[in-house]
Amino acid sequence: MTPMTTEQVAEFLDVKVERVRRLARENLLVAKDTDANGEPIFDKTDVEKYKELAQRLGGI
């Protein structure tokens, strides 16, 4: 697992951090863990799969 922070995911997906948090809350992007501040940590492979699926469906 290659961990990604919320900020890294937002940059990778080219969206705002709040959008990433909302995706996590709605279980559209599943966090694997949380950091010391309670922020979600995502697996890079999952984020890449989500981005590919979102692009197929017309965008994030």
C-alpha cells in the first residue's frame, strides 16, 4: 500500500480537499486508515482506480 494524504489525493484528482473529504464520507473513496489528526489516509491504487472510473463516467 502506498499511502496518500487528503491533500495529495486532492492534487492527484485536481479537486479541492473538501471534495475528497466528502467522497470519503460518502464511501465513494474508501480510506484505509487515519493519521494522527484524524484525517483519512488513502491507498494510491484505490485513488487511481477511482479516478479512472470517474473519468469513464464523465468526470469527477
